[in-house]
Amino acid sequence: MLSFITWNVDPVIFNLGPLQIRWYSMMFAVGFLIGYNIVERMFRHDGAPEKWCPLLLLWVIAGTIIGARLGHVFFYEWDDYSAHPAEILKTWHGGLASHGGAIGVITAVLLYSWITTKRSPLWTFDRLVVAIALVGGLIRIGNLMNSEIYGHVTELPWGFIFVRKGETLPAHPTQIYEALCYFALFGLLMWMYWKKGLGNRPGLVFGTFLVGCFLSRFLIEFVKNDQVAREATMTLNIGQLLSIPFILAGVWLMVRALMRPPVDHRIHQTK
């Protein structure tokens, strides 16, 4: 006899008057808090000026929110939003795309490197993506608490019946699949940076992140429900098509980093 998991968790943790504290928001905030601490330690370890880390946080938050929102608008539902552009600002109605968030963060780091560090953006990317892997896993836990972004019907014993979405059959808990992949990637990147000292090969940690993150996303999409109706007629869905350039870029960065000699990655500040 098959035994499945009935999932009916309230996405709201508690209420403070009219303000709702939701699991998704909590995971997002916790991820940014822990991630900031990790990046701050890396910056301090490499001798970076104290002001660099808080400035990077501001750039990343802005890039994540703006990029994720615009990614959803342009990649998934442009027909609807182009007819009602005011809806783009209503992020509380939902609609964020991780690929858009990635593009937003990349853009933010390029600007941050140009304006603040005056160094190659790879220096920042190699440290930032370690924290992003952790944040990505926590956000997927938030998706699980919202009973959203789950997969096809399955007979596997760990299938989840998402009661709040009106489901009666078990489905792949793809939020958990992705979260586990991102947490494993986080562990690998921490090992690469702290144990193997691979911050001295510009682009290697960043490239590993791109391949690990977007290859796992590409594969999990095969058992995930379509995000928009037009994906039903596509061989590869939008998420998979958007993942391919990131995977290829990651492979290129890894090969490039391994073919070049190590460099001194520490910041030597003048007194």
C-alpha cells in the first residue's frame, strides 16, 4: 500500500494586526541575513574594505527584486502585463522568476564592480554565489510552504498531496528536489573556497555555481508542472530554455579558470 504526504501547511506563520508574516518572506529574509554574514567573512578574509559588503547587499537586493519581477513579466506573461502595465508594480500579487533574478544580480554586480571595487566582476561573483546557493535553497522551502511550483502526479512514496491547491493526487515535491540540490551546491562551493582555496582561480567558483544551479533546474523541470499555458506545446519549457545559456557560460568559466594560472586574489589596501 502506497503512503503519501498530505501537505496543508498555512503559508502565514502569524499575524501582526493587518501585517502577515509568511514563511516565504521569512525564508527570504533568513537567507539574506546568513548569506550576508558568509560574504562578509569572505570579504574580510580577502582584505576587502569594510564598506564593500553593505554596498554589495544593496545592489543585490535591488537586482534580485527588479530582475525577478521583470523576468516573470517578460519571460512568462508579457501578453497580460503589456495590456495592464500598472500590474507590474504589484509584486504582492506574486510573479517572480529565478532566471530574471539571476540576470538582475549579474547586472547589479557588473555595476557594483565598475563603481565600487574597480576589480574584475569575477572576484565578486566567486564569493557572492556561495551565499546565493544557500538563499536559493531557502526560497524553495518558502515555495513549499506556499504549496506552489510543484510537479507532475507521481506514485513515488514521497509524493505530496497539496491540499491548499485543491489537489487530490500526489505530486513530485519539486521544491524539495531543488532545495536539496542548492544546499548540496552550497556545501560544495564552501568547500572549494575555504578548504581548497580556489578563490585564486577567477571564475571557477562562479562557473561551478552556474552549472550546478541551472543544470539541476533544467533536469527538475522535466517533472515540474508548466508555469504558463503555452509551455504545454513546447519540447523544452521556458525555464529549461533560459537555463541553457547559464550552463554553457558556467562550463566556459570553469574551463577558462582551470587553463589559467592561479592569481593573488587578496586585496592589498594602501595605508
